[in-house]
Amino acid sequence: MCGIVGAYGWTHDETLSSMLDWIEHRGPDEEGSYLDRDAGLMMGARRLSIVDLEGGSQPKWNEDETVGVVFNGEIYNHGELRERLSREGHQFESECDTEVLVHLWEEYGEEMVSHLEGMFAFSIWDRETETVFLARDRFGIKPLYFGKTDRGYVWGSELPALLIGGVDRTIDPAAVYNHFSLEYTPAPQTLLEDVWKVEPGQSVTITDDGVETRKYWDLLELETGTRTTSMAAAADRLRTLLERSVEKRLMADVPVGAFLSGGLDSSAVTGIASQLKDDQLKTYSVSFTDDRLDESDEARLVADHFGTDHHEVDIDLSSMDLFGEMMQYLGEPTGHLQMLPMYALSERASQDVKVALAGEGADELFAGYPWYQHVPEHKRKVDFMPEFTHDVAGAVAQVAPVGNKHLRYFSGLKNNEEMLLNHVCGFTTFRPEPDEFLRTGESAATSGLRANVGEVTAEVADPALEQHMSTYETGYTLPDYHLYKADHMSMAQSLELRVPFLSKEMVEFAHSLPAELKVNDDDVKRVLKTAVSDLLPDQILEREKMGMRPPVEDWFEEEHDSIETWFTREKLRQTPYVDANRATALRDAHRRGEESVGRTLWMILTYVAWYHSFIDEQNAVV
């Protein structure tokens, strides 16, 4: 696991050094870099040593040093690839997974990525053809940003490194609208006009002729809901895939632990890992003082069940003392409420281990969130009504003095596209619309958000709304929200997080299953629960999902320095596109108990702190 940076079009030693310094937390063990002044290429890596501790220095080169790579991630099938490439005459100098990449490039060129199994973001430099090749894993587990400057192109694992590389800091209003609609910015957008995310399953080729992008793997091209199988057969196959995936993600020359919330997904991963490891597995969980949100009893139950060495981190309002520190590692803000607990949890785990397993991905693949039941159920109840009634409700919602949120929700039940759009924007939970506290001049139609949703509903042939929701959330919400949180908060503490549910086999299998094997009116994640029914205690199998989230609604009723420092009328007024008066009014209404808008206030808080930390050049830390 590492962090990478690079630029093409110019070289500058101090700039490259500063970019690498920014991502030191991603790889505190070692630094390596390369500059080709004649070609105008520079790239480097900070290394967190996980595999082949002595032989994994970067950049890695082929035999004649014409192809080099800097790499972030893990290639779980590097052993098989090494054997195959050796038979073709390629020579290796280490046991590190990074080295297979240069030889794959020699053998297959841009098609090399189709041979990889793992999580990755890397840049290859081919000296003979003067070609830069960037690629990101299929599911966006590892981040990769790409930007344009006056001098050329720049890329890296974290957005602030690109700011050091000279990208313009102009904020994109369409991205701001999407950010406050979704609680994240959907790829390829970032909040900056001249910086983009390399999308999951995408590669980028840079030459003197320009830039070309290619999707080497596309979620929308998968067969969805077409597999004919029984529950028993599907569960048996799922168990086999999960055990295989966990085993591969235990590959390391350093200690490996697991995050354990007490929910189904992390408990399943913990149980299988405990059975596969020779030594005692270390597990880590969060404890909330608010009993409504606390899952520590369930986590302890699972830890005792599998005999793990278990550790807990307490989270309460005082944990907001970490907010300013945490924000230094967020090149993009997010409304994810798990950011702070994940940051604190990663800090504790990093004291013992360099790698931790986590359960991310299962909810999206196997319909684990409660809305996979509720939203389709509401849709079915109004299917008999003509479409124009939804249009009328939407029009009335714009002017109705009361009940407008319920009218807006009803209008969104018109069809799958409208329902999915309303769901992903949080309107189904009656969260305030962005226009209530922003001034972007954008809408879902102009920001690209409706186009993203429309593409999913058009391309997924299975008419089941649950499948459309799953596909959208796997393609956008998972990488840009959940995996972004997992990566940036764990790597802030020099901890590698691995996600066994996100193997290529697992994702393709999950998408092939019909919706009824995943969810019905009685239960969610049906096939996953069946697959691990003999592994986990009944109390874990039968409990409702909670999620590791702090009580921000309560926190914003209180005063804390981290909130009061950033949530001021002056800072709000200085932050682009925020309506300071309306944002202040929202918080005042929340504190009086007239509104419950803690999630929205959290989004505003992180956006304002991000702007003043990274973008406002008078105060920015980079």
C-alpha cells in the first residue's frame, strides 16, 4: 500500500518532493521518485511496506529500465501472474506484487489491467514510446486524481498533491450542487473544475498527442438478475467466493486485523478470517455513549464467539476535538457521518496492525439497506395511479406552504428514474434540498446528476427498482462515498484497509442474482444471511442494520470549538455558493428543535472547513 504522485509536461524537483511530502502518511516507510527531464516526466511513491518488505522499493522497473511504475494497492493474483510472465521469459528481481505491472505492460500494453485482481491505482512510464498510463481498480477502492495545469498534466492519490502540482483552485458549481445533493461528488467530478477522478474501471493514456480514456471494465455491462438458481445454491456459491476472497486478502508480511461493527458484513469477514488465520485475529470496534446508536455489545458478542483479541474506541462529542486534524486528510469534503469514527478507529488499529479487513460493499451488492425494502414497497403501492398525478404533486410541492416534502416524495414515485433520482439525493429522507442553503444556479438536469441516474435506468435491463438502486450505489455511492471514507481515514493513520466483498467474482455474481434472492418484504441481504447462517450467532443474523454513525443531530445542538470555529457567519459568507443567512437559519432552527437537519449541517461544516483549509489561498495549508 502506498501513495503515488506524478506529472507530465515539466519537471521540478521541489514540486515533486512537496507532493510526496503531502502523502507521507500513506507511506511512511520509504520514498522513491524518478525524473526524466528530457521527456518532462516526474513521478514518485510513498511506501507502506506490506508485501516483500525488503524488495518492494519504488519505482519498479523492467529488465532494461525502459518501463517503470509507481503503485498504490495490492495485486492478489500476483503469484499466478509472476509464474505466467516468467514462462514468457520475463525476469523478476523481487517477490513484490508491484513488479508484475511493468512486465504485464510489456506483454499486454493497455490490456494489462484486465489481468489484475485486486485494489490498485498506478502510473506507468514507458520511456521508449514516451507514454504515461494510469489505471484504477474496477470498484474504485483506491483513489486516483488527474488534473490539467498550464504546464501539463498532474496526478496523485490525494487531491491536495495536485494543488501542490499547480492545478487551478476554481470550484465547479455543478459539482457543489451534486455534493450537497448526494453527500459526495460523483466521479469523474471533483469540486474543482480542472481536477477529475479517474473512474473505477478506467485507464488514462497520456502522450504528446493528448489524453485518451478507456473503460476496461464497466458495471453497466454486467448481466443483472439473469441467473437462474435456488437460494441454497446461490448461498453456497456466495460462501465459497467470500472464503476465497478473505483468504487472498490475508496476504501480507505484516500483522492483519479486522474492523468489527457487530453487523452482518464485518462479522462474516471476521468469522472467516478467524478460521483461516493461524494466530489470534485482532478486532476493532467503535462504542457510542448514545445507546440508540451503540453496537458495541454485538461486536463483543462476535469477538467472544470467534475468540478474537478485541479493542474498542469510545466516540462522543469530545471526539470532535479530532475534527480539525481529520480535515487535513480530506482533499474532498463529504457528508459521511462515519468519517470521524473511522479516523479514530484507524488510529487505534494502526498501533497493532498495518492491515485491516472491513465489510464495505456488501450492502450495495446484496440490498442491505432498509430502503431496499421501503422504497420499492412505496412504489408498488402507487403503481395503479396515472403518471400525471405525480407531475401534479411535483408542481404543487413547489408552492405548497405545508406538506411540500411529502408531495415531492410522492412525485418521485412516478417511475424508476424519478424514484432513483429522489432516493440518491436524500429526498426520500426529507433532507433539505441544496437550493435551501446554496446559490449554485444548478439543478439535477444541468449538473450531470440526472444523466448519471438516467444511464443506470436505461442500461440495467432488469426492471426491478432494487436492481437499479444496487447498480447506482455500487457504481457511484460505494466508490465516491464509502470507499473514499475507508481509504482516506485509514491511510491517514498509515493503515491499509482491505474489502473482501469487492472481488471481481463476487461483484459479478451478486449482480447476476435476481432481486428476490437479495430482498423481499420480510428481510434484506437474504442470500448473504443464508450463506453465513452456520457461521454467526442468531442474534447477529436477526438484528436490524444500524451503521457506525455518531449522533450529529445532538452534537449540533451543543457548542464545540470545532463547530464554532468553522460554522460562523463570516466563514460561511466567504465560502463560495453557500448562502450564509440561510445556513445560519438552518442551524438556529435545528438548535430550537424546529428542524432536525444534523446531516445537512455536517455537510456544510465539512465543506466550509475544506474550502478554508485547501482552496482559500490566504489560509490554505497547501
